[in-house]
Amino acid sequence: MLLRGLFRRCAWCGGRGAFFTGWTSKQSTCRTCGLNWRRGDVGYELGAAATAAIISVGPLVLLLGAVLAVTWPDVHVVPMLIVLGVGAVVMPILLYPSSYTTWQAVDILLRPPEPDDFESVGEASASNAS
């Protein structure tokens, strides 16, 4: 499920593009299985935002550690800050959809879906179109 989420697929069914109609625009249900994005929890977006921070900042921290380990004691601070600063701006934009579907995978692993968490795909398409 986590791999499905990392590749922007529905963690439950593996549907391509699952909830996303564009890079940042998403709909409320999976286009393939009808799983609701929000399953009744208040603050669901906070988990997705935390996942985005971990997925985006994690590689930057590892890169910082690697650069420091390789160049110590003659660390070139300005080029390192430029590269890491660009990465800090670009990574969250590139990983936005993946972070949301990865959070959904974690949520499904912790709370498996119940029948109430699904809409039929026809109803989901009609409600998302309006």
C-alpha cells in the first residue's frame, strides 16, 4: 500500500491517478474504487501535511549530512545553501500528490476501510462533476 501511495495511486485498489484530476487538484473519491478521501476524521489534512514534510525534508537532511561528511572541515556553505534552498522549494511541489496518497496508505493500514467509506463509482463521478 505504501508503494502504491508513493506512486500516486489509490492505496486501496491501485487505481492510477486515484484522487488527483491535476497535479494539485483532487476529488473527494477514488475514480476506480470509490473510496472516500476523507473518512470522517477531523484534521485528516494534518496527517497528509506531516507526511509531505517528512517526504520532502527527509532527503534534504540526508543530503546535508552527506555534503557535510564529504567536505568537512572545508564546507562551502553558500553553494550548499543554494542547492538545499532550491530543493526545499521544489521538493514539496513535486511530491505533493505522492505525500497525500502515502498518508492515505498509512491511514488505511491503521484503519482498514469499512463499507461506509466507499461510494459507487457512478455516484462519485456525478458528485465530483457538480
